[in-house]
Amino acid sequence: KRAGFATAGTSSLILLIREIRFAGDHAPSGVTFWNVGMQVGVYLLAGRTMSALRTLTRDLKWRVSDRAAALEREAVERVQTEEQLLKTVQQLRQLAENLTDVFWLRDAGATRIGYVNPAFEKIWGRSTRDLYERPQVWWEAVHPDDRERVNPFVQNPKVRVGYDQEYRVVRPDGSVR
């Protein structure tokens, strides 16, 4: 602020001296003082504007620096979260692939299989690829005598959450498990 006002004051004083010299033997007129006053006002406004710009620039630099540090922290946290997620997914996959019971995940609409563990092939006698391509394969393999008991779990989405049901499976070779 001081530099802006000092510049405006110095420029105004120089302008006033120049106007007085220019007037020569005549006394400075009201127009001269009006011009000097207007120019002083312009200089003061310019000085104030410069001061405000300096303050805004300083604040902006601080904000940019602060935000850059926050973004850097967020990036580090994201990397750590992604690493932890990958580790958890690997652990879950290892657990699911070593279960002797069948474990699968379906979408909420029950129209697509998201994951099925290798135990499906051992128990159902069908490939996991068959199940991914045709999700109804599992239902077709449910023993006919067990379908009435299993059907409410299949038809009611609220019951599907935490679904744990035992039933017999008819394999392609006709054997029952």
C-alpha cells in the first residue's frame, strides 16, 4: 500500500510543479487545479488497485500452494487406498478359490454372474465359463425335488442377501451331489 500511495503522491507533486511552471507568470487557474485533482485521484486509484492486486496475488499464491499440498496428500492417500484394495481383493480371491463349497457373486438383477470360484466345476461338473455365459445353468442343475424349497430364495431379492442354501445338484453325467 505504501509504495502505491508514495508513487501516487510523488507523481501528483511532480504534476503540480509542472503545471505551476507551465502557467508561468499567471496564477494557476481552477482548471489547472481540477486537472491536477483528477490526475491525483487517478493516481491514488491506480495505487490502491496495485496494492489490492499485490494482496490478491499473494493470497492466490498461498491458496495455490495450500491446494497443491492438499492434492498431493490426496494422491498419496489414493495410492495407499488402491494398494490396500488390491491386497484385499487378492486375499478374497485366494480365499474364494480355496473354498470347497461353491461361492459366487451375482449382480443385483441376478442376470449376470460376477464371479464364481473353481469349486463350481468340481460340484456341478460344468465349467465356470458355462455359468458366466448362461447364468441359469445353476438353476437347471438343481435337483427337481429341491426346486420348490430353493425357489423362494431365487425369486425374492431380499432373501438373496446372505443366501446360504443346501440342495442337490444333478451333474451332466446324471450323478447327484
